[in-house]
Amino acid sequence: MSGKILIIEDNKDIQELIELSLKTQNIDYIRTADDIEEAKSLLLSHDFQVVLLDLNLKSENGYQLLKYINLSLTKVLAVTAKDKDMDVYKGFERGLIDYIKKPFDPIELAYRVKAHLKPDTTLIFGDLSINRNTAEVYKNGTLIHLTAREYDLLLYFSSNNNQILTKDQLYNHVWGYDVFVDDNTLMVHIRTLRKKIEDTPNQPSYIRTVRGKGYMFRGDCSE
């Protein structure tokens, strides 16, 4: 299971225990931070599904990090020694969805995190990301405006990464079996798509021509 988890914890032993417990449940893509500044930097540069937040970070208040988190997209679970009812209530009022008291059961913690993970709908190939849920495509973090046909073409290519696709396959799966498409139409769409996603369209790294056979999308996916 892909995760995109951020563990914010200043005790290295606890940090490693949490990370190990998550990995035993096949939860990966885990980042860690042990102070406010490091956590802030990661929150501003990455999108996380779940944040495990220690509320006491080297005598600093972990609550101040909540302003850097989109709570509608990211679930925040407090993992802390604070156990007074008022601390618990304060956390929920500020947007926390769960409160895990130290010491904790590592397996229970992992299952609580797992319950808040959602399937990752984004394909990532280097500087190119394709969100299959929103049909948005980004290159180097910038939204690329594709036509519906260009998006369908890119999605079919990327969903068949490192496979040779014939022209007939592209015609049938992107345009449909009942629609007549000629070679020129396909070439025009591939040319315009390359201009939008390739650094050097005349020497494409993603959509490559396989002479005499068709086309191949090449990219290391980190879905």
C-alpha cells in the first residue's frame, strides 16, 4: 500500500518505531522530521495523506504546524504524551482526527493510519504527474492544459508504460472502435502532446516512436 506519510517526532527511537510499524503493514513513502523547521519545509514541498504529529517538539508547540496543512486533504493524528482531556479536546477543535497516547501499541498505530489512507490515483513519472481522479496533468509542478483527447492519449500511454502500442491499439482505445481515425490525425495529436510534456519534443523521452511497430511510453513510475 502506498502511503505518503509524514512522521513529525523529535525522539529518534519513537520515530524509528513508528516507521517500522508502518512498513510491517506495507505502508511506504514515509518521510520524517524531528523539529518544526524541518517539518514545515516538508509540508510546503510535499503532499501527504497522513501526518503523525508529536505535539511537543523540543519544547515547541506542534500545533503551529497545522497552518501549513490542508486539513481537507491531509489527515493529522496526534502521537503524544499529552493526556489531559483539555489537550484532547483542543486537538479535535483544531482539526486533528485521532489522538494516540504514548506509550502506544505499534501495530494498533499502523492500523489506525491504514484506515485513513486512500488509494493513490496519481501516476508520477519524473517531472510529470497524472492525476487519474481529477484528470489534471502537471509538469514540474505546473498545470498543463490538455484537450480531452490529448489526456486520453496520455493516460493510455502511461497506463501501458514500457509497452509497444500499435497504431490500431491507440485508435481503438483512445478514439473507439466505431470511429475512423487516419495516421495523420494520430500523428498530429502525438506531436501536440509531445510539445506539452516533453523538454525536447523533437527528441522525446516519454513518448517514443518504435520504427515499424508503433509507439512506446517510457518512464520510471513512482505511483
